[in-house]
Amino acid sequence: MKSNIKFAAIAAFLAIGVSAYAQEGFVRPEISYVKFSNSVPLGLSGSEQSLKGTIGYGVAGGAFFGDQNEQEVSVSITMADAKASITEPFLIEGISGTISDSIKVKTTTILLNYRYYTGAKADSARFYIGPSIGSSHLQASESATGTADGITDTESGDIGSKNPWTFAISVGCAIKLAEKIDLDVGYRYTYGLTKSWDEHLESNALYAGVSFKF
């Protein structure tokens, strides 16, 4: 988590530097539906399952600049918890039963974001596109419960993994609700380089937020 804190400090410093040229500042709380593309190994049951879609939360803060507020720089933090689980029968040495195995993955992602908006500042709706770069922290815990002949046994364990780099790109639309309030809706693709599972961490998210300008 220390790398996340360091990156957040650097990203905030850059955002503050850009804000010296800003027309407006803003804060934007966000809610999202996140679907991870990964399958995760459920080691205790010996199977691999896809992570289920989940609700994510986040907040971004930054500034608009340019004659028409056509550019935006921000720092954001988003959090999401995803799960994968399976229940299946087993037969070992003539003893039959069932095993329920589940894994929970918590992700915290800090990004430095840039957006470019089309149209003029006074437009009722403006489309945007923008890249992001940052760092993520992943924490996974697994639990398995086996039942046979009326006896239940539970095993659990924790897995920790840091993503030194995370990349994302967002496309969406900002809809003017009031002079200083916009509804922000869009899609975000995120790609993280993990140190566990020997693969990347990939997700797709549909999100909605409200930008409060000041």
C-alpha cells in the first residue's frame, strides 16, 4: 500500500501544479458497475472461476483548464470488491461430501487522469475521452468449507498482491444539470500488471458521477 500512497502524493502535486492554470476546480463522487475479466484459481478446491460483477465506489478531484474548460486533470481513488465461488461434490476413499470454495478480491486504485472534452463550456452535453495512469493494491482472501458424514471443516487464507502500474482509458459524456453541477456517465477500461496469478488484472466499468464545480 506504500507505493499507492507515494503515487497519490506525486499525482496530487502534479494536479495542484496544473490547477494554477485552471478555470474551475471540482470534486466528483462516483458509483460504478465493475466486471473483472480475470478467472482466479480457487486453490483449495482445485478449480478456476471467473470473478463476478460488483459495485464500485470512488471520488475524483481536480481542475478544468483551457478557454472552454476543454481539458481536465484529476486524481481519483476507486474501490471494488469482487467474488468468485463454487460448490461441488467430492468422493475420497469412499467418503462423499461437498466442498464450497470462495475467494474475495478487494482492489483500491489511485489514478492520475486526463480528459479532453468536445464542444463549448456552455453546451448542455459534452463528450470526452482520456487516459489514466496509476497504481493499484489488490488483497485476496480465500475460504473453503467441506462437509462429509455430518462433519464440517473450514480452511481459509489470505493472498496479497500489489500492482506497480495500472493503466486506464475512459470515454463518456458530461451532462449539465446546473451552472456548477454536471452528471458524468461513461465507460472505463483498466489494465493492471499484477505480481500474483502470473497474469494481468483487467476490468471493464460503467460509471456515473456528479461533478460539483467551484
